[in-house]
Amino acid sequence: MENNSKELVFIATIDEAAVGFCCTQLFKSMCYRSYYAEITELFVVEEYRKQGVATALMATAEDYFKDKNVKRYQLFTGKQNEIAQAFYEKNGYTKSEEQMYRKRV
């Protein structure tokens, strides 16, 4: 499923039923020469968790990034979401020293 040239959603299915998805987006800043990628959402239906679905979705997303010659990937997760943090670290991601700020209007 693609709604523009820089955003792509990968959907995991089992027996033709959607059991998870991974939303990705490519960004390019005028300050940097190359694109960077962000995994904006990763979700697996609860009864299909711990069965490799999220790992397969991440691998598919990373293969897509490699095909696009992207060298830097990032994602955000909640500070309290220790399960997700452990999953991302197991898959080679490290915590950043950057702090995210938001402004709601």
C-alpha cells in the first residue's frame, strides 16, 4: 500500500488475514545529502505476537531501505514501552541521545 513516493506500508498476512503492519517513510533534508528512513508505526495483532511477525516486517522494511540506498534508520517508541525497546535493541537499534519535543496547537 503506497500513498506517496516516500511513504510505504508493509502488511503481514496469515491465511489472507492482516495480522500486522509496518509504516515507513523516507525523508530528505536540505542539510544532508542522503535520505534517512523512519519506521513510523509497527503493530502486530496480540495473538500473533512473539511469532516472528514483527521481525519479518522489520526485515522487509530494512530491505526496502537498502534498495533505496538509505544508510540511517530511526524510530520512536514510548519511554515506558520496555517490550518494544528490547525488541528494537535485539534488532540492532540503539537509543539516541536526542530528545523529542512536541507542541500541540
